[in-house]
Amino acid sequence: MNRFQDIQDKLAEAELDAILLIDTHNRRFATGFSSSDGAAVVTKDDAWFLTDSRYIEAASQAIQGAEIVQVGGGTRYSELIAGIVKKNGVKRLGFEDGIMTYRDYQRYADALPAKLVPAGSVMEELRLRKTPEEAARLKKAQEITDRAFAAVLPIISPRMTELELTAELIYHMMKNGGEKASFDPIVVSGENSSKPHGVPGGRLLEGFVTMDFGCIYEGYCSDMTRTVSVGPVTEEMRTVYETVLTAQRAGIAAAKAGITGDVIDGAARKIITDAGYGDYFGHSFGHSVGLECHDGAGAAPGQTRPLPLGAVISAEPGIYLPGRFGVRIEDVIILTEHGAENITKSPKELIVL
């Protein structure tokens, strides 16, 4: 699955003759092919994918709609791209301004007979709106994550450490078809659960246990958080948990295509603030999910751009009481014309083990 035509359709709107893609995920989005090294050039009529000898055979077999060019033998990417630019009369060449390093920018600016124009927003907008094929891969990745959660629930115990539970989650995601974890899992318990991005360690599980994890399936990410309790909960723990769950449901209820991210975030944030925990919800309601776990604009304060039909975002409010405990509940939703489709199926009512 390549997206050359979608990119080409955007070039005129962005007043570009072509776009240069060097980012790993943007290259995969454009070509449907994954590689650690390469570059793509897309003009209004044609496309090229450049890579070295490690990938040239696989790229030639996998990529359709683009000319495959081998780099090596003393020839640099910039030299070959300069030839493409010159031959096709490219005067305004878009580049990934939020990704390209200053050193790369200087090298390309010196080598190419074209003006480099910031164009990261072109790819951001395209990647934000998921196709049915992309949505299917995201759903499969989420299904694998749900299965992993179901598999570990029966074995969670006070005799298990945070790191051991982390290993079990990764194992069960891979066993059920995941390619790899989409990020380093966050598994924290007891006092550690008050750290939204705490690091798993040798601590034995106790109190609230927060598990934030996901996998990659055919290039697309899942992301899910569940908080369970190992041992009995206090009245305050239950109150915090129910507040987070109510806030999450309020944010999901507010979500649909055409709504701005700050409105979605605000619906959830109001619940937490009204309950007296506003100072303990420091991050946003959610982020876009796709080829990257954090794939672009989502639902956050100050995010005033309407989210498009097909956007996929996380729904993950949390409350974190420093030195005591924290709760986060996260699903992934797809924005539709009339609301949001929740593709995360794991139970989220409070589970006490």
C-alpha cells in the first residue's frame, strides 16, 4: 500500500513542485516499505525511492509506482536527488522541517538546484486522516494488546515485580502477532504509579498497578493503559479511579470528526477539576496514533485545529497524587462523523486482584 497519489494531490495545494522525504515513518507512509535507510522524492507526476544495497532487492519487489534507485559506490543521496530535481524542473522542494536536522538541511541546500520549502505539515495532515486499510491495522494491533492484557491478568500477584510483569506483557503481545512493542512499556505500582512515565523496576507489585503498553502490527501502533489493584482499595483510591473513568467517558462522548482537540480535552478535564483533582492531571487527554505511537495532533489544551474524519487518537486522562498513587485509563478511538469508535475492548471497571 503506497500513498504517492495522496501526496501528489497535496503538492499543488502546498505550492510545491515536489517533496523530499527522509523520515523513516514518512517514507513508509509514502512507499509502504520499511527500511532503516532511504529517501523518497515525489513530484506531481512521478516518484523515486532511493536506498542502499541492503534494501534494494526488497524495495524493488515491494514498492510499486516509484523508480527504485540504488545509492552507494561513492554516490551520495544528495547527488542523486540533485539529478532528479534538475531533470524534472523542480524549483520548490518541500522538506520535513520538523524532522530534518540542521546538518542535513545545509547539505541538501548546498547540493540541490531548488529552493527548500518547509512542508512538514503536508505529511502531518495526510497521516492524521487514516484510511480504512490503516484503521484495520490499528484495530488488529489493539486486538493483540487486548489479548496480552487478558493473558496477564490471572498471573498478576504480589510476588511479581514490575519488570516481570513488563516481560509478560511483551511476551504475550509477540505471541499473539505483534512485531514488537510500540514503546517501552510503563509498568509501575504503589507509590511509583504516581509517576505518569515511571520506569519499571524490581519493586514487588502492590496497590494500584498501572500498565501502559502497546505493540506494532504491520507498521501500525497500539497504545493502552489499564490500572488494577493488587490488594484492597481505600475509599479515596476508588474515588480517584471512578473520577478518571468518568472523565475518560466524557472525553470520548465529546469526540467526533470536526471537533477541535481542546474541546475533547476540556470535557474530560472538567470532570477531574470539578472533583478537586485538576492540579494532578498534567498531561493532555490524548495524542494521535498511527505509524508512530505519538503520530501528530490529538486532544490537548490549545489544540484548536479540527480533527478530521478518520483521525485516531488515544483517550487517556489520569490523576497522579505524588508519593501516593496514580490512575490512568487509556483507550484508542477513531473519529467518525457522528462520534467515536472505541477500538479498545479490554474491561476498564476497577479490577481488584
